[in-house]
Amino acid sequence: MRRWWVAAAAGVVAAGVVVAVAVWPSGEQPDLPPARARVYADFSACLLTGGQGLASPGAGPVWAGLQDASGDTGIKVSYLAAAGPATDANYRPYLTSLLQRRCDVVLTVGEPGGAVALAEAPGHPATGFVVVGDSGRQAANVSPVRVTDHVRQDVAEAVRTAAHTAGH
């Protein structure tokens, strides 16, 4: 009876060794999928839209241009929709919010966003502003972009230029 007990114990030990060898890490790293995390530059461009967000008139091509610039420069892009009536008084707090977020470039599409950006730009010389649409007035840190068939490309180039000028 004692031999049976010894044989059983030896079998359990052998099975344990086989399992340990089978599951022991070999030192090779398994093929992992590429990381999904994206490394962004320390630079941000923020779009102020109307109450419909990216569905606001003219915002779609501007957002697409921001995405293009982000794709090849690594800058962070975001947007903020101004809820409520389309007035200077209503847009001003939204623009102020983007400035408080320390957006390096603030973009606006049409009015009243353009008027509010032009009014605020002189007080924020370290921030770049890109005003998309017709605007008669200018400021040193404002880049106007006319509404044409190439607004997407023009916005992307204006943001790339601002990022490059800032050293990013």
C-alpha cells in the first residue's frame, strides 16, 4: 500500500513540473496591438461655435481643418458651443472660457464670434485668434480666413502656422 502512495505522490509532482514548464514565461514579449494613446503637443486650438455646435453654419469645414492640423502636428483641438442667442453679450463668456482654458489659438466662425474675438484679441496678445468670415477690423494677433471653397485648408494652415510660430 505504501508503494501506491509513493507512486501517486511522484505522479503529482511530475504533473506539477509539466504544468509549471508549460506556463512559465519564456522571456519573449507577446505581440501586443499598438497603443491607442496619442501623444499631443503642448499646444491647443479651440473653436467657438454657435448653439448647434459643429452643425452650426460654417463650423464643419473649420472643424475638419482643425482635425487636419492636429493629425500632422499633434496639437490638441476642441470646440465649445455658445448656447443661447447669437449676440456679442452672449458669446463673450464663452470666448472668455476658452481664454481661461489657456487655448493657444481661438477660432471663431461668422458673427458674433468674429466681433467678440476682435474685441478681445488686443487684451490677450499671447493668444492667437483665427476669425473665419468677413471682418473689417484687424488686430496684430488675429489671422483672418475668408470663407471660400478652401476654408478647410486655410484654417489648417493658419493653425499650423500659429503652432510653428509658437515653437511647437
